[in-house]
Amino acid sequence: MPDERVNLLGLTRSELEAWCVERGGKPFRARQLMQWMYKRGATQFDEMTDLAKAFRAQLATEAEIRLPEIVSRQDAADGTIKWELKADAAQAFEMVYIPEEDRSTLCISSQVGCALDCDFCSTGKQGFNRNLSTAEIVGQVFLAQKELGFQAGDNRLISNVVLMGMGEPLANFRNVLPALRILLDDLGFDFSRRRLTLSTSGLVPQIYKLAEETNVALAVSLHAPDDKLRDELVPINRRHPIKDLLEACWHYIDEQNGRSVTFEYVMLEGVNDSPAQARALARLLKGHPAKVNLIPFNPFPNTKYRRSSPEVIRAFLDQVLKGGVMATIRKTRGDDIDAACGQLAGRVVDRTTVRLGTRRIAVPVKSEIKPEQMVRT
């Protein structure tokens, strides 16, 4: 008989309060549980000594605090760590820890694979299998802290969390949103909204929906200054073109009183890296709360793309800056263990693919992107 215990890592504060009340407890029991889990790192109920013995026994029967299971760990020369985490017997997803002098960033996944099929991304080439649950998303942060030596009261091991790993977070909205709430909750991980970043390929309706629900830093995978090229690189652009995407971004900033949107731009040799394209990008964003993060392309097996040279990337940066838009170049980290941006692959059994026109596109079985939202190519 399958284990029907609820994983408490998947419950927000209000959900956990309701769960405790349903079992005859008081709402403050939820706050106690959160303190033990997120502030002290407890995963066993018998550690929670200020809970009534009978309640602990009930918890052991009906609930659990289950972390993702580590399949493998790789350590890069620059200190970056990549963990492969078990999704089931045949599949795995990945998370990456990136230490720097002034910060430490954890890059987490939201899906097993990805259905958006961006042409330059290793994850997209794996296809799609399923969404990660809220507990699996939150559990990545909990697990990383544990692996890094978390001690009660120590909240400096991870300063930033980015949903930039495997998958499209906004295609898993119903599980990602409660995960964000737990990460932001002062009884949860208590991250600042400016240190919690969600990266999207541009699901416009979900950006508007996100603006109504939470306030986190927003990053958008742009990668081209015009629709013709972006249609090729980021196929969802055919459904949500740049004009609509930018309008959604400015709405998000207005609604959430945010500082700016970060636009990610992977540098592909001879594809999107010309001075003219840099000037076009600056014209597109000038006068808006935007900054550009130029990402040197990180190769993966069988890709047709090559990384732009450092000289070309620097010249592109200069043109964007001259155009009046803030821009930076992302430092490549962890590429010797395939942990750099765009390289995460895990192990994915592609559950469903359909042929639209002449191109095969993965369609999520349980994703919140509907088949009619995919685009013919």
C-alpha cells in the first residue's frame, strides 16, 4: 500500500495551520513545526521536544519531512556544486550551488525536463516528463542547506535562490507559487524578495497572474531583439511575441513596485551578437526598468551553436550601455561539470511528444501549458 503521509515541506503556513486544526490541534502548532523545520533543520518529529508527545506520535503516523534523494554530486574546480536528485527510478533533475565572495546562489529546478524546446538549451532537448511538486521544489533548498552544513540559526549559507534550473517555472504555476511563499515566509526560509528570482521564457498570461500573487525578482529569457530570431530560438515567442512579453514585464514591475526586470541574453556566435543587434536591443528596452545580463553560451553535446568570443561579447556590452540600458556579463561557473547556464540535463523520460507542422514539440502531461498554447512550426 503506498505511503499516504503528507510531506510537510509542501504546505504553506496557512495550509499547515489548517492541516493542524483538522487534526484537533491549534494553529500555533504550525508555527512550531515551521520553526523546527526551517530554523533548526529538523527532519524527525521526535526532535521537536516542545510538541506534545501525543501530537508527535500523530505526526509520525500522518506526516513526514521528506527531502529529495541525492543520486550523485559533482564538485567543480571553482567551488560550484551540482547535485543530481532522484525523480523516480529512471529519472533525475538537478540543482546547482554557486559560491562567490559576496553571495552564494542556489539554482533550483521546477520540472523534470522542459517542454518549451529553446534551441540553445540542453534541458529543452531532453523533453518533458512532469512537474515537480511544491515539496520537491522547497526540498531542494532544505537539502542544499543540510549538505552545506546548516546549523540552527544559520541563514547565511545560501543568500540567493534562483528558479533557473530545469524546467519553466510558470508552466508549473500551481506548485511554484506556494514554494515561493514558503521561501519568502519569515517562518520559512525568510528570503528577501530581491534575493529570490524566478526566470521565465515568457509565458505572458502567467506573468500577469504572478503579479497578482507574489513579489519576487523577475528574469526573462529574451535572447533576441526581434520576433523573427526569437521565434527560432525561443519557440513560445510565436505565441507570446516580444511586444506582449514586454508589456507584461512592465505591468509586473508596476504592480509589485519592483526595481527592474533582468533580461537574459545568451551570446551565440554569428546568430544574435552583432553590433546592430545590440543597438536594436537597447532601443527595445531604453526608458524602461530593465537590465540585460549577457550570458556566454555554454555548449552541450550535439548543439549547432558556438559561444561568441570575449571580444564580441564586450563590444556587444558596450553598444547596449551606449544605448542607455544597464548591462552586465555573467561569469561562467561550473562548466567543467556541465553545471553552467543552459547545461542542466538530468535524466528525463520524454512522456509525450506531438508533431506540429514539421517539428516535434514536447507537450507537458501535467504542465499548465495547454496543447493549444503550443505553436505550429
